[in-house]
Amino acid sequence: MTDKVAVKQAVGEPEVPVEVIAQAIVKVSEAAKKMREAGLKEEAIVLLLHDYTGVGKPHIRLILRALPQLRTMYTTK
């Protein structure tokens, strides 16, 4: 994916250093990998998230499959 992502700071909020954003992306990516390795099948996770949020199952599946890749997509470390 070569699309650039525009990040906008909320008006009146303090700036968030890029290092903090990068660390958060790494943590989310690692947490998603651990969740997959915890023993629940993907469909069980999808059903639980769908029930809790009301978000459509296809969208949840796409997100779950993308989360572990965030680190390689958006960080250099």
C-alpha cells in the first residue's frame, strides 16, 4: 500500500510526538498477534466483537486481519 495517511491534530490539544504514535502502533500490532495466539478461533472473536459493537462481521474480519500488519505498514522498527 503506497497511499499516504494524513494525520491531523485536534485543535487545542497538545501535539503527540511521532515516537509515541509509533509505539502505540507497535503495541496494537503485537496485541493483535497475541489475541490470535490465545486460542479463540477468528470467528469466535468476530462474533464477540459484532455482538458488543454492532459493527458488521465483514468489517471486523478485515480489521482483525490488518491489525497484525500495522507495525510493518506504518513503522520502520
